[in-house]
Amino acid sequence: MLKLTRPIAFIDLETTGVNLSLDRIVEIAIVKLMPDESRQVKRKLLNPGMPIPAVVTEIHGITDEMVKDAPTFKQAANEIKQFLENCDLGGYNSNRFDIPMLMEEFLRAEIEVDLSDRRMVDVQHIFYQMEPRTLSAAYRFFCNKDLENAHSAEIDIQATIEVLHSQIGRYEKLGNTIDSILGVIGEDKIVDYARRFVFDDKGVEVFNFGKYKGKCVADVLRSEPQYYDWMMKSEFPRHTKQKLTEIFNRALLKKS
């Protein structure tokens, strides 16, 4: 079993879509594993304040009618923040979607959440390193079961935890601690949650997309300040723009 020194909260979101800037959460499920192996569960439907597209409802089954009387994320934000206090974070594709989306919602709600000391274990990353597949295939491969009612947030989370426990049983080199797992699969040195910027091996912020991929962000912004304007006007996530502005301001100070 997973050996924990502090709780790890596994997160799964159902949303109106996959655009971090425009879409909103309609359901959040969190299963918190405690060091004593007990579990605490929180699940909430949320009113996104926008229509849920029919094609998305077909995937997760959540309709406008189901969320019309639910709280907004802003109304539930403090409760969710408190549930995640002092927890490492986990999930399936959580590093690239669930956590960035959740942090966007916190920013929109003007709730400050600092994840700088949190470890993030993405079970999909382990699976893709070892046996590239989907969650349903991972569940079948590692747990020898078919995943019923996929895209129900809590069911997906419970399956993710089962897969992780099976993975650490199957792959001895993973060990059974968060540190040992991340030591094997690696831990991205991200600047923003959407991973538009990352730190290079010298600790310098570099672009992780587009024509300047691998280039120092500050250097690009000093030589082409219009690139900053373009990014700020484009549909990048709020957290990405926040970090971009921090780097831009530092770059201007150094230039002057």
C-alpha cells in the first residue's frame, strides 16, 4: 500500500469543456487518503454560470437542470480550499487538466491557494511511462476489472486510486512513497499550472510552446515586448498571464 507522511487528495473534475480560460467546473470529487489509510470524500455539483454544451452532457451526464440550484465555485471555494489544506495532490491527467482548471477557478474566485510545497502525483503519467493507455484500459490492465460508469467523477477517482495501488504493487522500483514514485517518473518543474512556461535545468523560466519553445521568457519579453501584449490579449489561463506579468515586470526592471 501507499505509505504517506501527509494526506494526498485525489481530484477529478467534470466541466463544461476543456478550455482552461473559458470553461467552468460542474462537478468536483475529492478523495483524501490519510496516512492511517482512512479516506475522506467530498463531492459537489457546481453551477458554472454558463450553459453546459449538449455534447459535454453526453459524456458526463450532468445537465443544466441538475446544477441550476447548486452553489457556484466562488460560493464553495473556501470549503474546497480547506479540504485540500496540507495535502499533496493526485489524479488521472490531473497535472495537465484538473489542477490547472481548479486553480483557474480559485483565481476567478479571488481565493489565494499556494501549491508551491505540494507534491503532485499524476497516475496517468505513471501509466504512460509503464503501459501507455486510457483510464479504462489502465483499470482493466492493473485491476482486472471493467470500469463501470466512467466519467462519474467519484467513480473515476476511486478507480484511479485502485490503479495507483496496483501500480506500486506491480512496479517495485516505484517504492511506496510520494518521493519514491516521483523519483522514478520525474516531477515537472513548472512555472504556471497550464505548463506554458517551465524551468530549465538552470532554474530559468523558458517557453514551453510555440515559436519560442525553450527560449528564456525574460529575454524574449525584453526584445519583443509586443509578445507580452499578444499573450495578455489571447485566451491563455489567468494563472499563465499572472506568471507572465511577474516575469515581464522583472525583465523591465533588469532592463532599466
